[in-house]
Amino acid sequence: MCDLWRHTLEETVPVGAIPEQLEMALAADQVEHPRRAQWLKLYNAGSFFDSQAIPAADWPKLALKAQSFERLVVECHPKLIREDRILPFQRLLGSGTRLELALGLETAHPEVLERLNKGIDRESFQRSAHWIRIHDMDLRVFVLVKPPFLNESEALEWACRSIDFAFDCGANTISLIPTRSGNGALESLSARGEFAPPRPETLESALAYGIQLGRGRVFADTWDLEKLEPDAIRCSSLRARLEQANQMQRI
């Protein structure tokens, strides 16, 4: 259901290109935000540990840059949780920088998860999450709010049940992502009446549920929020409420 494939390349980038890009980004951020950040996210619209996405030869330079941060967060598909790739990179980071892996669960609804064609089920996700915990890393989980094939009431129920499932798997952070069109498949499903974006109140209710559990941080993604609420005034108010809840972890 992700539309970030539109920003990926068809070939592996040359060795050295990604560390150079990171160097430029950090330099630009230092100008705009002189106060040094404590956490670093390296999201690559894919899986950090996919050898076709991030060359392993770039790991030492990336790890060296990340060592000035308390935490490094990277994306990874649950099927790519492999000891021979992740542990060497963790060792490069050293003990001063904690590694957090961000995995897309999408939904704990077993039938919908299968129909999303992600290549995982609940049990395989649990195994990946367990591996992360026993190797002293943190787990961030992406949950879709109202994936295809669910109506509005089912969407809220399964967003909440997916939050419970993610926390049961050991997640310390959950990102709630309202399912957005833009990848082609969702447009086809929408035409057949099998998908519609969530209502704003569904996203807010799921966020409130997650925060009030007190089991970890829960955030609502505000990217392209105007697709959920086209009215500019209401969208501005919605964004302000979500951002305040994200930052304060209170409703």
C-alpha cells in the first residue's frame, strides 16, 4: 500500500553517494536548526538492509555519521531481518548509538494483511519483532488506518487491535498512517468500492486510543493531511490537534 516506490531508483546507487547525501543534509539542517538533534532517521523509501538499496560498503561512513546521535532509526521489511546484515551494522554504530528498526505491520487483520500482498503474516512479524528485542534493538511499527477492504467502523476497530498487537510484539513506537491513494492499486480498489481514505475522526480516535494505553509513543502521520480533510480551516485545526498530541503524547 506504500506509494514511496515512486521515489526509488531502478538501479543501486554508486558507493559513496548516500553518505555524501547525508553529509549535505546534515550540513543544511545545521544551518536551519543550530541546536543539534538527538535522533537521526535514515528513511530510504524501502529497506535499509536491502543490498540493492543501500550498498554495504557505505555502512562504515553512515555509521560514523550516526555515532554523533543517541539513536538511529532505519526502515526494514520484516522479511529482511537477517543476523548476517543487521548485527554487523549494529556493531559499527557502537554502544553510544541505539539502533531502532521501523517495520511495516500495516494491519493485524489476518485476512486483510494477506490481501495486501506484503509477503508476511502475523506469525512471521512476531518472529521478526522477537529477534529485534533479543538483540537489544528498539522496534517502531507502521500501522495503516483504514487499509482496503474495511469499512469505517471496522477500520477503527482494527487500527486499535493493530496497536495492541504491535505493543504485544514489543514496539516502543507506533506510527499511524492514514491509508492514502497514489500507488495505482488503491485507485483501482476505490473504483470497485473496496477502498476509501479514513475519515479524520477515525485517525484521531485511533491516536487517542494508542496514547491512552500508556504502553509507548504513538504518532499520527500528518503528511498529505489535506487529502483527508479538504476544507482548509478544518484541516488546519486537525493538523494542530494531531501535532500537539504527537508532541505531548496527551489527548
